[in-house]
Amino acid sequence: MLVYVIERTLVKLDIVLMPHKILNDSSFKVASRMKRRITIFLLFSACCCDQQAYAQLIPVLGSQRAGTAMAQFLKIGVGGRAVGMGEAFAAVANDASALYWNPAGIAQTSGNEIIFSHVNWPVDVRHEFVGYLHHFGKGNVLGLSATALHTDDMEETTEFAPLGTGNYVTFGDIAVGLTFARQMTDRFSFGVTMKYMDETLAEVHARVVLIDLGTYYWTGFGKSRFAVAVSNFSTNNIKPSGTVTAHDGTGTNRFRDFAPPTVFRLGFATEVMENEHHKMTTAVQLNHPNDNAENVNFGVEYWWNKTLALRSGYRLNYDEESFTAGGGVALPMGRFHLNLDFAYSDFGRLGNATRFSANLKL
């Protein structure tokens, strides 16, 4: 509709400014029509390149929900491989990092695995993740995971002691999870995770039990598959508990509650090339968080001789996060197999984040 309005406006301008040419020269009419089409194309190209114009034409729905959920550490991506692919990993998820991305993905693994992941987050915050997969029975997998976000103790400051009071405040988050997944058929798998979360700031704690659900389906068209996963779901909000004492001696133990950071992921992945020496996987993922606007992730992974990997990704409709890149190496060690992965994430004005992960297949 907008294109039609613009084109009709340009037609009227041509009639007003050069009526004799338009009425007498048929070739001018064709050129004028082409000019209008080119003008519209350039206008829309400029709008797409200009973020402010893009926001005016296509508003970012859902961004008004920002800041309405607690436990944001649960949204920090795990594993150098997944993050290197732009976090478009729900439909790839075929290693131990699937404990975070899609619990159904652990049913795609072929043996027991251990994963260690470390993230250097902006402003000197560190994020750790460890997980273990154990296969039992036919098509059954059990997983254990633990997540921790931590930083050095922070010195307390007040309006009368802006350089510090000498008292230090502790901050840290932990989450532990138990995952079960089953391969129902050769195409369909499902998984579920129950996890306990504890967020600590000084004397205040926030605790809740959360659930992750996931499905994984091979379409039968080549190596394509799609996945649906819901992370950090709970019927209860998170309400802090504890007592905070002010400098005048008064204390409070009444806090408002907030929703957990629930995220719905819908992903699709396929191999666009696969032979003895080369393998390339592409993936796209739509995310619907309950505390922000919808966003889309794109990712690609290339393996050479099943030994060296290069990865890249892009995240669309994020405030600061955008480009990611990474690489990995596979190291056979007798009956064991070790994968080492690295990823870089661009956070715009906030700097960047780097991830290192090690995945040991037993």
C-alpha cells in the first residue's frame, strides 16, 4: 500500500511539472515510470539502512517488555560452537551443549559426554557451565548441568562515601538441572529439564524451580530438521526474600516479584554440503522472549576433514548484540574424542564477550 501511494504521488508531480511532455511523448512515459520505480527502490533501500527510519516503518513490537524478568544470567548462551553460529542452535543441538539450548537434542548424541564452558562477559563478569550426558537403555539419555555467574565482591558506596565504605557486597547466580530425553522414533525426539535457580545479591536471595521443554524432528528431506524449545518456564514468578538494612537502621523484607526469563525458540537447520572432506551446516532460529521483542538468529558452520571448524552468525533485532564468529578443532584421543571451541560476540557499545568450551566424548 505504501509503495502504491508513493508511486501515485510521483505520477502527479510529473503531470504538474511537465504536462506537455507526458501528454505528447510516449517514450517519456516509459522513462518516467522507470524513474518512479528506481526512486521507490532507493527510498526503501535508504530506509532499510537507516535504523531510525526502519523503526518508524516497522516498529519493534514487544520491546516495551524489556526489564520485566529476573534471572537474566539464564539467557547467556553456552558453548563456543553454538554461540559461534549466532546462537541459532536449537535445531543443531547434537552435543552436550544441548542441555542448555534444547533438551531433546541430547538424544541426538551417540555416547556419553562432558562439557565445560567459560564466558568472559562484559564488565568483568564470568559465566561457567558444566554438563554431563549418560546414555542408558535404548534411546534414553540422562543429563546433569550446573551454571554459575560470578564476579569479584563489590565495595559498597553511599552518597556520603562515594569512594567506598569498606564493606563488600557479594553477587552470584547458580542453577542446577536434571534432564531426560528420549528418541521416540528415528525422526522424533523430546526432552525435559527441571532446574533449580538461586540468585544472590548481598542478603537477598531469589529462588525458583524452572522447566525446559524441547522437541527435535528430522523432516526426511535431506538432512533438514526443525526444533521447538521452551526455556525457563514456571507457573510462579520469582520473588526475592531476605532483609535489607539501610544506614539509618531501618530494614525491609518486602519485594515485588518478577517473571522468569522464558524464551520460546523455533529453529530450522540443514546441511548444504556434506562429503568426505567438507561439511557445511546452516541454521535459522526465531526467538520469542517474554521480556523483549522477537528476534532472529542466523548461523553457519563449516568443517574441514572433520578436524577444523569455522563458524559465523548474525543476530537480528537485538539492541547491542549482532555479529558472532568462532572456530573449533576436533582432537581424537584413542577411545576419547575432544572438541575445543572458541567464539567471539560483538556487543556494540558494551564491548565484546569471548567463550571457550571443551566437549569430551567418552
